[in-house]
Amino acid sequence: MKKSRMIWVAALAVLLMAGCGQNAAPAPQPTAPVEQPSGTNTDPSTAEPTLNKQVVTVYYSDGDLMELQKEEQEITFAEDIEKYKKTLSLLEKPTKAEEHFPLWKDFRYHDITFADGTLTIDADSKNQYNLGSSGEGMALDALKKTFFQFPEVKQIVFLEDGKKVESLMGHVDVSEPLTRDN
């Protein structure tokens, strides 16, 4: 009898233990992470930069290297330095290729920087030019007219391979900065 009593007490204890906690709130179920729709980013530090659009006037020569011709083209950029780099690349690519001759075709450079009103173009010394003295003068005029449309650009300085240079093509002195009035 003592044995059966012990079994009943043990069974009752098991039932009581199983019944405990039945009124407690259910444990939360793990949830799957919520996926953001593609292209949506809530982290402002990784947000894409705002793109600016601007119409710029770019200068080329006519087919006879007699006078400058202008074209308006649109550029898109996030930072001002991109604006200058894209504008320089436009000097190589007229949209009216049959009418306009690019004076800066195949122009290679290492870097373009802008600080305190000075646009510095570090040209590659391996550039080959075949424009002669009047063509070089016209190329520099095209460059000046193109970049001085930006009011913040006060002067343009040329370097070659990071060093001061006297002339890009051997005819026109560029040892001093090009300014709006010269």
C-alpha cells in the first residue's frame, strides 16, 4: 500500500508540474527579417548622392581651324570636381562631329583639382599634338571659354606629370595661370 501511495503522489506531482505555467503567455515566435524592396535604403550614410544636371557650353573649332564654334551639352554630376572632369571630356566629343573639330581630342591627364578658384589640370606628358601655333592658341581659347563659364573658376593652371610646364604643345606659354582677362 505504501508503494501505491508513492506512485499516486509522484503522478500527482507530475500533473501539478505540467499544469504550472499553463496560464503564462506563450513564448514569442522568432520572426523572419523584413526585406526592404530593392533600391530602398534606410541608412543615410550609404544613400546615393544627389545628382545635379547642368547645361554647359563647350567650344570646338570649325573644320578649317579658323574660328571657335560652340555647342551646348548636358552633364550630370554629384560633386563639383566631376563637373570639371566631365566638361573636359566633352571637349573631345562634339555632338556635331561633321561640323565641329575637337581641339582636345585624345587629351590624357592624370588629375584635375580645384581649390581657391584655381582649376589645376595635370596633363600627361605623352600627349601628342599636331595643331601648330594657331591651333594651340585656339585650343587654349576653347578651354578658357569652356571653363570660365563657371563663375567659381578664376584661373586655370597646367602641370605635366605633376610639374610646372612652359607649354603644352610647344608654341603658347602656359607657365603662368590662364586667367579670365588674358
